[in-house]
Amino acid sequence: MARPKEFDQEKALHRAISVFSQKGFAATSTEDLMQAMDVGRQSMYDTFGDKRALFLKALEVYVAESVRAINLELQSPGSPLAAVRRALIQFAERKDLSSTDGCMGINAVCEFGMRDEEVTQITRSAGRLQRQTLMDTLRRAQLEGELDAPTDIESLADFFDSTLAGMRIAAKAGKTRPALKRIAVVASIVFAGTKLSIL
């Protein structure tokens, strides 16, 4: 009978996410991970594999949780554009959006670009899921008359994605929480007043 693991795997994984978010993949050592996760080397390898395997698992969990939180707001009942506004503002209020915590997703994109197939697959899969939910919300806004029928919702979706990425980088660079919320509010005004049909 296998001996049960002597640590909380979910908690350990989220501690690894925190380290990777702060340092990125290359600058994070196995010792950094062991210390943060409070596990021995063998326990870490037995449970998660080597550093790369742990990184990929952590990245998968990080982006899935991030997308889930955004999509919950986008799918909330009531006004579709109000849901977009809430999604932006809630994102600006995330606890892990700071210069100390960083963002594991942005770090992965900046560090690997599109050179690593497995990293790209994880980030793109999450991005597609978020994009699909956002597009559904924007189409609903058109059907309910909050956006004109000719509105270029693909461009609005690009703007939404870029706003989130920009807030992540701004937070990493030291932007204050009030500043991030102002960015979110200004972005939501663009959605509320847009007549994008020329692109």
C-alpha cells in the first residue's frame, strides 16, 4: 500500500505558482520551489515531476483559474456591457495583481514567446476559452441593443485582451491599485460608448 503524501498538494502547487509568478521559469531554482512548497526534493519529484513538469502544471492551473474568474463575471445575468465592466474592475482588484506577485501567464509569454509548444498550447487554450465567452457576451450586447449591429466586436475583444495584459504588466511595474481600477473604468467606458464598425 502506497504511503500517503505528507503535504497538501494543492497548497504546494499554489506556492509554486507564486514563486514562478515572481521569478519566471529560468530564474527559479529547484531549491526555491522546495523552500516555498515546504517539501523535500524526492516528494516534489514523485508528485509533480521535475521543475519543467511542475512549471507546466502550475501554469495550467494559474491560467485556468484566471480565465474562470473572468468568465464568471462575463456570464453573469443582466446587462452584458455591465458584465464586461465588472470583469475589468474585478480583474483590477485581484490580490495577485501587484509588483511583488507578478503574473505567471505574462511571465510565461515574455520568457518563452511562441518558442515552447507546450507553454503556447496552455496559454492559447485558456485564451480561446476566455475569448469565446467574451464574444458571446458581446454578441448578447448586440442582440439586446447595447451595441449597434455593425459594431466590430472582434476589435472590442482584442481591446479587452490587451487591456488585461496591460494591467498585468502595469501592476508588475508598480502601478497602484487605484490606478489599475482607473484603467479598468476607462476601458469599460470604451465598451459603453463604442461605435466600432470601420475595421
